[in-house]
Amino acid sequence: MNIGSPVILGWETLSEDEAVEAAIDEFGRDPTTSVAYCAFAALGARDSAEYRFWFDLFMKLEKASHVGWA
């Protein structure tokens, strides 16, 4: 991956489910961790739409994993 290049090409056109699958293909089999790695990889441009996309998806997955936890 080059600095400034997208973590996953075409991320803008992916549904959330497709993005999770692409993240798993790139970084491993745990969905939340894989999406977090995508957010970390896009972190260089915190104001970018790509970073916000991956971070928001990570937060959604993280919240879903804690439903009923408290």
C-alpha cells in the first residue's frame, strides 16, 4: 500500500457488508479487527472520507458486539 492510496480500492462503492468482507480478505478473519486495521491504515488523512468510512464502520461493529453486554 502506498501512502495516500486507498486501503481497499473502490471502498467508496462498497456496501457495509461488502466492505467488511474486503477488510477480512485484506487483514484476517475477525471483522471488527480487520475493519479497525483499515481505519488505522487510512489514519494519515484523518479528515478524509475514507478514514471516516472505516472508523464509522468499526464503531458500528464494536457497538453491535456489546449489545446485551451491560
